[in-house]
Amino acid sequence: MKNLTLFSILILILSCSPPATKKTLKFTKQDYIGEWPFSVNEIEVYCSGYTEIYGRTNDGKIYALNGSAKGASHDNKSISKVEEIWLDDPNWAGLKISYGDFITQGLALCETK
């Protein structure tokens, strides 16, 4: 009985703990090596769920960056479409500048959860 009481207290304490802080990576146009793919000057990338990669801009908008995030947030009106800030590739008509590096580094965050 004593062990059950201690276990119950432990569960109560753990459930009252603050949530873990979300690991993020901040990218700026100024410091980025390569062609900057967004119309905003900085973006904070983070992993949510299993492998959903999102980007948050200074104005607080959140964008789904990979297919997992787009699928998970399909009906969520608070998640914006990355196409709103994704730049056209000036070297190739009809194509966009790749932001694959942002997804790759975001996925690395998922692995460290």
C-alpha cells in the first residue's frame, strides 16, 4: 500500500511539471550560406509530433514545411501554407528555391527528442 501511495504521488508531481521546451533552430537570411528561399528575413524551424517540420516567422505565423507537417495540419487554419513565403528560383522559370536544408536540420531535431 505504501508503494502505491508513493507511486501515486510521483505521478502527480510529474503531471504538474512544466512542459518540455521545444528545441528550435533559427535561420537568418544574413547568415544563411546559399540561396535564401523565403520572402522573410528569418525563420525558426522546429519538429512537432514524430517528423512534422514547421517554421515560425517573426510575425508569429507558422508554416508547414514538409509533407508530414502539411498532412498533420491540413485542416488547421492556424498553419499557413509555405507557398506564401517561398520564393521563385530566378535561374529556372517555374521552379522554387529549395528549402531542403531547413527540413533536414529540422528532422535532426526530431531525432534528439
